[in-house]
Amino acid sequence: QVHLVESGGGLVQAGGSLRLSCAASGRSFSRYPMGWFRQAPGKEREFVARITWSGGNTDYADSVKGRFTISRDNAKNMMYLQMNSLKPEDTAIYFCASLYSGTYYSPGSYDYWGQGTQVTVSS
């Protein structure tokens, strides 16, 4: 079992930056690909970014490509999401998740989820 806890959210002006962290505990952190999702009020949970266990492969949603960077440090059981050039439409609760199997962009493919951290971007 894996426990995930997000941190680093907050309020930032458009064009600013935030770095989100996801701390993992339990077994198999280094074996599982991990991802970031977000959910705005009244919206479905949507894919943001994913990274393989080695960190060698990443994928991003078109809406964040070129602005966000996902990374992980398996020795520290940590995953990160560096968010630059933030826009008001990035406002959402951000969740980290650990994948067991399936397509990386589908929430149903992930077995473990954190509680989420709020990101609010003002105009």
C-alpha cells in the first residue's frame, strides 16, 4: 500500500510559479509510474502530467505543455510538479497519484491518491 500527501499549493498571480510536492510512503514507490491530476469546481478530474518510475519518460496534457515540468526523486520518495507561467484556468485542486496499470491519462488506472492541494491563480 502507498500513502501520498501533496503540498505546495497556494495563491499566486497570473504569470507566477508554484512547485507542488508529493510525498510517498509505503511499498513500491520506485516501481510505479506516478502522475498529477487536477479538478476544478464542477469539473471532472483531468490528467495533467505523468512520469515513469525511472523518470526517463514524461507526458503532459496539451493545456500545460511547455509550462509545467514533472519530476521525481525515488531516493526521497518524492514527486514534484513545477508550474510556471500560471493562468487563471489552472485554478484547481491538484492530486498526485500512483499508477498500477492501464492508460496513464485515465484516473481509473491509478490505485493510490493523495488528498489534494489547492492552487488558485488570480488575474
